[in-house]
Amino acid sequence: MSDPLAEIVSLLKPVASIAKLVTAGGAWSVERRELGSPFYCAIVEGRCKLTIAGRSPIILESGNFVLVPQIHAFTMSSFQPPPPGTLPRRLETGPGVFRLGDPDAPAEVTAMVGHCFFLANDKQLLSSLLPDIVHARGERRLMDLVGMIHAEMIGGLAARDMILSRLLEVLFIDALRSTGGAETSPGLVRGLSDIRLAPALRRIHQDPSTGLSVEELAETAAMSRSAFFDRFRRQVGVPPMEYVTGWRMALAKDLLVRQEAPLVEIATRIGYASASAFSVAFTRHVGVTPGVFAQKD
């Protein structure tokens, strides 16, 4: 059976950009306003507060891991942050090692922090299928993976980029496997945790070249058409056929960029009867023809 979660993470192609070991003491606060940059953090010791724009504050404690695939403006701080308008105190004490807050105060928090970016040609679609935020507690593997990524980032050893790429993929998959259920925001992970929807999602990913319809997918889920449609839209966040089209186009973009198959073969592999039918659908969905898209990338 196809593994939708592994396929999504593989197509996203995460690449490490920043990895830091951070200690903090006293009253401290750090604010970031970059949009779209995936962010993760593992708390080694202590407790702090993470506030993401539009959400209630999250208390992060020792052994906690947090991942935000599409980061919004956020603030990490001590429980009693500095007064508004106070300039942040940030000191680099070594390669990839930073101190926040009062340098003379005891270190109350130690955290491993990382940022990455996605090389995917359809990263907006793919990342929208992931939860808004993953907050895991007591997942030792996640803590170890973040530590390995940090060591690779500052180590400068041979095959560094390849190892970092694989470690990030494993980190994302492990983090996403740690969540699920009704508390997760709508998307692929929530859909896969639904016993009825999971077979239909796997069918979409297993062979997108087959003639998929709401009726056929509902039958796979052992549900009526209307009940399946409503449940899929509620759990995954989009209607079934919109998901099918989005997934097909994400695959098409990847195949076009890799230039490993002619247009007619790409069309067949993602479920279109002819190259012309695929070209019309691709142009309508993406805004440019397949040939122009392939040349741009």
C-alpha cells in the first residue's frame, strides 16, 4: 500500500537552514516575523512560553518538541517577559550557540531550535495538508533527531547535506506520526487517523492514474457518497476531488521538473486520457502550460 505521509514529506524536500543551541535566563523574549519558514524546537531543560499569532500561548517544558510547518509570527519568552519595547538581549557564545536574556542570570532554559525551507514545486499545497502545529511530549526520538541535526549543521563533515536532508525527512515523519485525531487541524494527518477515510486516501496515493470519483472513494471507505463527501471535507479540509486534483498536479510538477518522462507519459501516470487533456487541466490549475512550467524550473 502507498504511504501518503511519506510521499508528502518526500515531495516537500525539506532543507536545513538554521540550527541553534539556545540557553536563556532572567527575563527574555525573542520575536520572529518571517512567514512560511518551517520552525521546530526541542526543549532540553526548563520551561518557556511559545506564542504564535492568532493562537493561545503554549507552555513548552523539558522533553517537549514543537513543529510548525508554515510558521506565522511567533514569540518565545520567559513566563515574565521583559517590558514591551525592551531591546532583545542576544549573545552568540560559540558556533551555533546563543544566550538570551541576562547573561549573568542562571540558565533556566536550554533548547535546540531549527529552521528549514521546502524545495517542493508545490510547497503551499503540500504543507497545507499538514497540521498547523505539532506539539509532542516525551518523544525521545524527536529530541535525538534534533540533536543529530544540530551536530551535522555545525560539524562540516562529508555528505553533510545528504544526511541533513534524510534527518529532516525522518524528523517530519516522526513528528507527524506523533499527532492525529480530532485535536489536529484538518489535513492529511487527521484524515489518515480516520479509520474510514484512511483507505480512500491511500487509494488516491497508491494509483492516481486510475479513474477516481467520489462514488468510488466512498465505496472504498464503506460510506454513502454524501456522508463520505462531508466527512472528507471536514477531516482533510478540502472536498475529495479537489484533493485528488491537487495531488495529481503536485506529482505532475515534480515529474515535469525532473524531465524524466514525456508529456503523454506524465498525463497517463496521473490519470489523464491524453496529453492535451492533461495540458488543459494543468494550465487551468497552475496558470501556465506544462512546457512553460518545466522551462521556468
